[in-house]
Amino acid sequence: MKNTASYPHIRETISLSVPLVLTQIGHIVTGMVDTIFLGRLGKTEQAAGILSNQLFVIVLVFGIGMSYVLTPAITEAHHRQDEQEKASLFKNALFINFILSILLFIVLFFLSGILNYMQQPEDVVKLAIPFFNVLIFSIIPVSLFFVCKQYSEGLGNTRAAMYISLAGNVLNIILNYMLIYGKGGLPEMGYMGSCWATFIDRFCMGIAFLVFMFKHKSVNSFAPFFRTAKINALHFWQLLKDGIASALQFTFEVAAFAISGLMSGVFGKEQLDGHGIALSLAAFTYMFASGIGSASTIRVGKYYNSNDMANVKLAINTSYKLVIITMGFMALLFILLNNVLPQIFSSDAEIIHIASVLLLFAAFFQLFDGTQVTAIGILRGLEDYRFPTVIAFIGYWLIALPLCYLFAFVFHYKVYGVWLGLSIGLGFVSFALYFRIKTLLRLKTLIPGQSKD
């Protein structure tokens, strides 16, 4: 009977996850396309792009994480059919994320000079700084895109972001080719054409989604109430408080990976390129788990707001089963194709060898990486933000990064030591988040009348 009851959950979770996965892949493919095009120009240009993106993404994901709290809030308001509240939440989220993106842009603008003091290869830094200074402009449209994405996902509409992301990917590929090589009457910009392609692509995606939100009948039920909605203390502080906790979860993880890239760069551009290629592939597979995690937020949040704990548990179990199967398959692919996949990005034998070995580490931590991002999605659905933030800080900053330094610099394993430290940190976070979910479910069972934790 229990297995029969889980079938609708499997079907609905997969139905929600597929467009979410394609959307997430769309964002990571943008960086992968840039890396592939830059790799054709040379390993120094490729390393410059990787280094720029690693520094940029540390700040970018903070803004993205801020928007994630909008989904469960919209799900709850939509469940009550409260269009006025949906409009207010959307307006407050747009305001918070727009102001935040301006502040983050200013931070990024002054961060580019830091590259000169990070012990990276000098020729790489010389190319990375102007590349980075263009890339940072895209933080504003990306923030707008994600507010719209999280709102529409709160309504259960996961296809809008998918279509816009896929269109953006096509545009990015075309623009990379045209701007790097000077095709179609556009100037030949060399490696700088790649960062301009990324900015133009992200700008178009942000504007397109914003227009869609107000024009398309599947999501614009809030529109008649938007003009009269106010920036109010209740929704502003709710989104800001929970958003900062959510943003820090993402930032602790992504910053740890970005810092690990800087550690790798100390050992030369070949190790930096190998690290960047392996990380791009690991980030690609991570998006499958991230899509399942986002679907978990929607489904768990739906049942949690109805105080239906039986279906909350079924939704959680289904998500864990799906992500374990998915990431187990990805791990197998990395093991079987570890020597083949890096050749997509580079023709340099040393870089290919380094990346191929790192893919074996990536295969090892696929289950940890997948289950931890799914657990974070589940906990968002349960409206638990602070405890996962503490777990992320401990796992990535108190465990992973010190171990990365120990293995890389003290034990002289170099970039391989960096990835060993990251693997251990991911394992800790995965198990800690799992036990947090079990604890919340046990507490909810003991207090059945309480609809929120």
C-alpha cells in the first residue's frame, strides 16, 4: 500500500523536476560554452575565464539565494488564493533583489584588483581583470530573472524559466561565436567577446522573464494588484531575514569551491584549467540534483502548508530515491568517461590528464552533492533556513577548506588534495542535513497541530 501511494509522488516529482533541471542546466551550460570557446583560443584565455567566473560566482549566488525564499511564500499565498499578498511579495522581492544586486555590483567592481594578490599566474590575471569587469554587469539582470523564476515556480509553473533559459543558451552560443571571431558584421573581440556574449544573453533573459510575468495569463494574476501593492515591513523583513539565511547557505558552498579554485591556481594555469573543467562537469550533473531539490521545495511546501504530514514524508522519500538513482548514474558516467569528457574543453594533454583524475573525485562525491542540495530544497519547503546555514558554514568553512589547505599544501597533493578536502566536507553536509530533516519530522509528529516549524 505504501509503495502504491508513492507512485503519484514519483510521477509528479519527475514532472516538476524535468523543466527545473533543464532550466538549471541552461545556466551552467552558459559557463561551459564560454569555457569551451576560450579553450579553443588557448589555455591562458581559458584560465582567465575560469578565474573570473570563480570570483564572480561567489557574490552572484548570494543574490540568487536571496530569491529562493520567495517560492514557499508564494506557494502558501497561492494556496489561499490571496492575489494581493502575491503581488506584495513579488514587489518586495523585486525591490530587495534589485537593490541588493546594485550593492553586489559595487562590491564586485572593487574586487577585481584582488586578483593581483591571489598568487595566480601573472599572464592569467592580466587577461582576467578586464574580462571580470564586463562580467559583473550581468548580476543585475540575473537577479531579476531569479525573482521571476522563483515566483513562477511557487505557482507550480516550472516551464517558463526552462524555455527562457534554453533560448538564452542558443543566443549565448551564437554571440560567443560572432563576437570572438568577428562574424556577422560584429567586431572581432577575441576572448573578451565571450564575457560580452554572457552579459548580453543574461540581460535579454532577465528582461524577457520580467515581461512574461506581467503579460502571460499563466502567472500574471497578481498584475492588477501590483500597482497598489506596497513595500511593507511584514513582507520586506520576512523575505530579507529568511533570504539572508538562504543566501548564506549557497554562498558558503559556492565560495568554498571558488576558493578551492584559487588554491588550484597557485600550482599553475594547467591545474587551474583542469580544476575548472572538472568543476564545470560536476556542476552540470549537480543541476540534475538541484532541479530535484527545487521540485522538493514546491511539493513539500504544498503539503506542509496543508499540514498533511503523511504526504510530506512521501514527497521527501521520493525526492531522496530519485536523486540517489540520478546521481549514481552520473557517478558511473564520470568513471567510464573520465578520459573522454575533458577533451571537449581542451586539447592540452596535461590539462586533460588533471581533469580526468579529478572526475574520479567528482564521481566519489556525486551522491553527497546530490543529496545535500535535495535536502536543502526539502528544508526550504519546511521553511527551515537557519539551521542548514549553520551546517553549510561548518561543513564547507570549518571542515572542507582547512582540509583542502592541509592536503594540498602540507601533504603536497596539490589540486587533488583540494578535491579530497571538498569531498569530505560535502559528505558531512549531506549527512547533517539528512538528520536535520529527520529531527524536524519527528518534532512535527509529536506536535501534530502545529502547521509551521
